Amino acid sequence: MKSLNLDFFPKSYEVCFLESCTVKENCLHHLYFKLQPSSNTWWGEAIYPSALMAENLVNGCCKKFQEKKLVTCHAGFAHFFDEVRRKDLPDLRNEIYRYFRGRSNFYRYSKAEKGYLFTQLMADDVKALFKKYGYDEPEYERTFESVSF
């Protein structure tokens, strides 16, 4: 995995400075804390020590645990609707925009803007929408590996 820096993380990402956590070295929240410059004395959002109390654990981990792993992502939707027939286009396009919670989000995911990663799981959901209308999955201009937040 290529080296992460603060620019990779979304705005308002929660930091975790709980040194007693057993999975801290594999958690993006703790890594975010470790990347902070020493001049940063204001953290903003944080994960509280109560996250490690027994009643707040899920499978032995804090509910906020986010594993440091790469996922397959897609970007570039310029040819998304090229194969769609004119009669199906308005309905399918509206379903896709609804899936992305709006047209502007659709374009943010297409450009892989910071915090907008179109993961393989999402691609499978979109593929199902295209199949519903009788089409193969759409084409993406690029596929890449990234850390998912």
C-alpha cells in the first residue's frame, strides 16, 4: 500500500488516540491521529475512550474501527449511458441519480473527488440497476486501488 498522508483523508474524519486499543495499528482513525503534525492541538471529531467499553464493542473491536486495506474503485463515467436506448434513458438515469443521492454526487463519484470513491460494492449495485433494464454493466474509464473511508 502506498504511503498515506493527511490529504487522503476526508474532512472531519474522526481521530482515535486510544493507545490501549488492540487493533489500533490496523485502524485508519488511529493512523489519522499519528499523521497529525505536533503543532495541531485542536482535533475536532474524536473517538472517546468509552468506545472500548465491553458494551460498545462489535466482534472485539470499537464500532468505529475502519480497517486499513485497499479496495477496488472505479472512476470516469463519461460513457456510462452510451449503450442505453433512448426509451430507457430517462428512467435508468433517474434511478442512477437516486442511487447516488443526486446528480452532483454522481459527478463527484465519477471524478473520484476526495471522499467520493465508487467502490466495487457500489459498482455491483449499479450493475444490478443496469441489468434490471436489460443492459450489461456500464464502462468505467479507470479502475484503481484506494483506501476506502
